[in-house]
Amino acid sequence: MNDIDPAGRKKLIIIGGGAVGLAVATSVKRHSDYDVLVFSSDPHASYSQCGIPFVIAGDISDFNSLLLRSREFFEEAGIDLRTGTTVQSIDLANRTVLAEGENYNFDRLVIATGSTPSIPEKLRSGALLENVFTVRTLQDGMRLEKALLKASNTVIIGGGAIGAELAAACSRRGLNTLLVNRSSSLLSHNIDPDMADIVREHLESMGVQVITDYAPQALNGEDIVRSVTIGGKEFPADVVIISAGVKPETELAADAGIMIGPTGGIIINDDLQVKLTDGTYDPDVYCGGECAQLQDLITGRPLLSQLASTARRMAGVIRDNLIEEQSSFGPVISPWVAVIGELEVGTVGITTQVARLNGIDLVSGLATGTTSAGYYPGSTRLYIKLLFRNRILVGAQAIGGKGIKERIDGLSLAISKRTTVDEILNLETCYTPPLGTLVDPLTYAAKGALRKMSRVRK
Amino acid sequence: MNDIDPAGRKKLIIIGGGAVGLAVATSVKRHSDYDVLVFSSDPHASYSQCGIPFVIAGDISDFNSLLLRSREFFEEAGIDLRTGTTVQSIDLANRTVLAEGENYNFDRLVIATGSTPSIPEKLRSGALLENVFTVRTLQDGMRLEKALLKASNTVIIGGGAIGAELAAACSRRGLNTLLVNRSSSLLSHNIDPDMADIVREHLESMGVQVITDYAPQALNGEDIVRSVTIGGKEFPADVVIISAGVKPETELAADAGIMIGPTGGIIINDDLQVKLTDGTYDPDVYCGGECAQLQDLITGRPLLSQLASTARRMAGVIRDNLIEEQSSFGPVISPWVAVIGELEVGTVGITTQVARLNGIDLVSGLATGTTSAGYYPGSTRLYIKLLFRNRILVGAQAIGGKGIKERIDGLSLAISKRTTVDEILNLETCYTPPLGTLVDPLTYAAKGALRKMSRVRK
């Protein structure tokens, strides 16, 4: 048992050194006198996971650039940060955590264990071959980068956000790049098929070969991967990247008697406290990030989130509650944005597929525009899709050459404020030739939806 | 008297060939069988006035690029467009317009006469010198461009939007550029002094000399301008640009017995019909654009607008009413954006100065951020200022290297939906390293304002 702090300060243990864990540690330490101990299984601490594809693409010169805060920073802040350390168990009754054979007391505990990459059943043995990667940690990224230096043919399995970003990145490195996706549409968790087609065309225009509606059957090779079998055909591969989703890391919590929800995530309340098997919430044990089960604002259904921005907001709420500044976390609409080649792609709220699965009737409006006045040099295409339920905005998707992050943030506000199609139609938007068009495409998207609602002539 | 149309079609006369006039003409013609006759005093028709500074800057190669629709387009559309034609008078009793000595009947009339540049009293005689310009029409732009080819020293009088854009443009052409502004702060109608200082510093970093708190006393020269007297000192000038605001062009309307409001603009109702001296609104006479008096949503006060985007929205409402699709135009919050050198500058709602003049108590929050993750190459500074009245957003200003148009549009929505400081603080924003930061500066601006409201520790 470790020593009891002579000053009698409260002990906070944080399991996980990702976006939630280190944000809570740093902020709590700055605003209180907790003893803060962080366990992270990752050998590296405090880096931008989201930046990895951009190092692979060559936009960022090296992985060191992704390091945010040094080991010294945490030392000087008085945070006991144990990297490369796996927690073995949590004992809620005794308020201890077991790590490397030693028990550590806590008064308050934060579970921010994140998630681990999923590997499709059929590929599990093949995934043990050399040069087969999942891309999660900085170490993963570094190893991938090294392997890509000697590669010619890359196969990326999974056409979600990370898969699409990495496909663009590998293509920009001059590699033969094949992206294979189980379902018919890329980014199917994020955007509708018609919008995904724009991304697919862009990837193909960059030279990426895209195969959809096929799940790879096997990874082949001896020691080192040599090919991937897709639809009975072998495709050469020096490097394979599996980006087929993640599963929340909840074993520690489940073993400790914390409830796991239908999504596989840890059940929490609005204060981000965990639910126990007796149905109560532990007032001293918090959970945030990818391992937590959230609620979707539009459908009311439970969901998991891989968004760093959502994790960061949860960290803020956990921080507030730990330092007795009351704060709570509500249902989410999950605004998301990615850069795939030259395209910015974003979404917020529900997609048509999610609506269908939940029996929600939608009316959509899609508009095409440009990022500048038509006559302005460098103007690129812009696509905006709006989804309405009972005339209220519940989903929005945008693709274009610029401004997509800011558009999605604005549409996030629009959804959270329950904005009607008429309000969007009458929205005052600003204009200058280099930055947009006199009538914003948003207006046309709303007009398109309204036309369907009222079935009036064009 | 011109012939009566044998088909008995209704006659629509539009006075003004700018953003309102031609948009109404084109759209009405497409959706109805009005006879459409447009009088425009401008020899050129259908061009982007807002694009002129960007041709001067060299971003757009030539003025022909600004031409939007050809003379043939209007002919083929069946619109009788009379450019270079000045209307002499309107006779409301007889439903006629007098132009070039001839009377033209109308059933419906649209007054979209726009505005003309103001020239400060003291400079009126000097303004007659060669190489002294106001920049309003395409012809103005072409003449200015020609004069700049032979110029070394340019003096721009007036530090509003056009003045600042043109100062940046002249500086990019390699000219010695002096910008002189009567008040202490540039862009004083658009943004607060602290934000304007950022623009001033940027202009100075480009090599523009900025003099504030001085109104030029005289323009000197014989035939051709040679210098400008400012604060008793002579500054050399081969070219002088006067951009000291505009006044609405309302003489025709006033002479016809249409009411002019305290701003000098034509008084209109929500249907954009003009008010007559007997207090009624003429159901067949519409007015839109810079010559119309609008109402500010926040202060409730009358105002004029020079925004092309606002003019375009008014054109839509006039069009709807002309073709019997009921539509109305409400009070405005006037989102505005400009590109000044490398900076995008935007605003929406009221400024601190307007609040002060109207006795409105504001609490503000200002945040500085970056346009990408700190480690991402090419990241530039971003400034966001939010203004709240009783915790409700009533004004917002933003300056930065990208995404300002889209941010201002989002903040326009936020103001129109009466968004609270807490709602902005809890807004879900999206993140990817190339396009922003994990916590958006908007959050910090709201936090800054909230801190002042609750006077809690930092």
C-alpha cells in the first residue's frame, strides 16, 4: 500500500492518459490540491492522436510535432504520471486500484480507458503478420511510417474516417493504395451515400483504388504480409492498415462491478458518474471519453463517441464536478470534420441511415455551390445537405474546399437551437467575393427541402 | 406614351440596375408574364460591384471577369434593359415614369436606385481634379485602375470597409499607400476599436501608412491632384480615392411624394412597399437595397444597409410579392465580411459603439486562438469577440486567416435564435488538426464573458 499523504489531501486516480485523462489531471491540479496519479498503458503521454494521419501524409514533418506536453510539464505540475503502466484491477469497496502488483488508494477515480481497434474475426490470425497495422497510438503511427518507407502497395481495410484519411495520406506518399470497405458507402457512420460518393470520387481522382461491398477474407504471407484476399482475388500488399472501428475498453470497469450498456460502453449519468450493479451511481467514480456510453440528442438512443472534442468536453465536466463546481453533460449531436485529400468533410446530428433505423421521417435538401464567387480564382465546389424532421433541422452534412469546420459548428448550433427550415431560409448570411457567394448554398439547401415539404413547383 | 401591350400583360418598371433591380427583373420574368422594363443610369449592367477592390489588388485579372450576365441574356429573357438611362421623374397618380423625355406606364414599380458616394464638404472642389476617384461603378473601377498604372503615391480617404480593402489592394500593387480616417478607429461602423487595431496593424505590416483622427483639409493640384493636406501637412498623391461613405439616392422617390425616413432612406413596410405622404403604403410600388430604410433587430432603430447580401434578400421578397407569393422582410442584423490583405474580418449584430449610443448594457468576451492545431503548419491567429445583453448574444466580431465568413454566418444564426452565453459555452464544436483546435476559441470567448457576468475567479 502506498503512503497516505501527510497533508491529508484527497487522492485522485485517473486511468488513461488520453484526451480525457490528461485534461482532467492538468486542470484539476491547477484548480485544487488533489494528489493526482495517472496510469497510462501507452508509453507516450500527451500527444495528438488525431494528428497521426497528417504525419503519414507528410503535412506534418514528424511525430515529435504531435507531442503536446513534456514529461517535465507533468512533473512540475505535481502530477504523478505513470506511462506504460497497465492497471490490473479496480476495487471499489476498498477504494483501491491495483497496478504492477501494488495497490493505490483513491478518494476519487476517473476511468478514461478509451478504446482499442477492432479486428474482423477472419483477419485475426493474419493480423499477426508483420506490416499489418492498426493505427491508434503514437507508437502505431511511428511503426507504420517506418514500414511505409519500404512499401509499394498498401491496402487499407475499412472506409471510415481514419481509413479514408489514411488512404489519401498513402496515396499522397506515392503508394499504390487500395481502400476496401465492407458496406457500399464510405464514411457510412458519418454521412449519407450521396455525399460519400463525392468523397469516393475524390479519392479515386487521387489514384486510390476503392472497393466497396467486400469484406477482406484473408491476409496472406509468411511472417510478413504479402497480399489481401478480397472477393476471392489476391491483391498485393506490403503494408496493411486495419481501420475497422474500435471497441470501448471496459474490462476493468466491468470486472469492478460497473454497469456496461448495450453499446458496450460504461453507463454514466449527467454528472459522468458510473452506474453500479445495484442501480446507484458511484458519486466518486467518473468516466469519460470513448469508453463511456453517451446519448444521442435526436434519437434518444445510447451511442459511443470517438470524437476528441466530445472527450475534451467530458473532461471539463469531470473536472468541474471534482472541484465542486457543478456541471453536467447532456445528450450529444457529435459534430465531426475530417480532411480527406483536398476535401473538407463534415457532419452533425443524424444521418439518413440513422433516421431510417430509428423510424424517423426526414425531408432533405441538397445544394451545390462554390467557396468563392464564380469569377474568383481558386473557387471550389461546395455541397451542403440538410435533414429536417417536422421542419426542424436534425442533421447536416457539408463537403468542400474550405470553411467546412466553421459551417458544421454553425449547424451544430442550429440543431441544438431547434432551428426550422424557414429560419434557415431567412437566415442573413454574409458575402464578399473571395469568401463565398451572394446567396449562400445553405439557403438553397433549405429551399430544396421546403420545396419537397410543400410540393410546390420549382 | 409607349404602346400598350396587346396581350394586356402587366407592366413592371424597375428603376436601378444593381443587385436588387436585375435580380427582381430576372426572377420575375422567369416566374410570371410581366412586361419588364429596367432603367439603369449605369452604362454597364450586371456586374459584381463587390469585386472591384479585388481587381485593383490583382487577385482578379481584369474587370471583364466581373461581368455576370451579358446584354444578350437580358434580351433573350425578354427583359427590356435600358442602360445609361436616367429616369427623370415618377408620377404615382398617373402610374408613369419619365425617362429621356418619354413617359412609360407601369402597373408595378420597383425603386432600387441605390446610393451615391458622399464627398466631404471641404473636398468638393478638390474632388473635381483629375485622378480623384470615388469607387462605386465598374467605370469608376476601370478609371482608377488606369490611373494607378502611372501612380506612385495613393491617398485613400476613409477607413471603412471599402477604404481598408482598397488600401490593402494599392499596397499589394507596390504603391506608397496612405489611409486617412476621420475617427480614431478603422472600420468603426463594423467592429470595435480593439478588433480594428488588429486590422490597422495588419495594414501597417503590409506597408500602408495609417493616419487616424484627421479629416483631410484639401486636395491640391492644378488639373491633376498632386497632394492632400492633412493636419496642416501636405502628403504627395498621384491618385486620391474618396471612400467616405454613401448617401441613399432618393430624390426621385421624394419628388414623387414617397416618404423619406430619418436615415435619409425610403420608408418601407415589411412587404417592401413604399410609404406615401398620406401615411398609407402604395401596394404597387416596392423599394429595396441601399436606398431603403431598414430596421435594426437589436436596437429597433432605423438604418441603411450597403450589404449586397441584404439587397439580394430584399430582391427575393419583392419578387415573391410581385408574383403573389406572399413574403416579408424583417429587421436585420447585417452579417458582414471583408478580406483586407491576408485577414478575413467579419461582424454581425451590434457593436459596442452602437450599444453605447442606444443605452444598451453589454458584457463582452474576447478570445484569441489559431486556425489549426498549434503544431500544424500554416496555422494563423484567430480573434473572436462576443457581445451579450442580459446573457443573450447580440453582437459578434471575428478576424482571422480563414473560416470567418462561415463563423459569422453561424453567429448570425446564433443572434437570430437568441442564443445565451451558456448555450455557446456548451456548444458542441468539431475538430481536426488542420482545421482548428480541440476547444474552439468561441468557447473561450463565451467563458470570458461569463466570467465577467458572474465575477468568479479566473
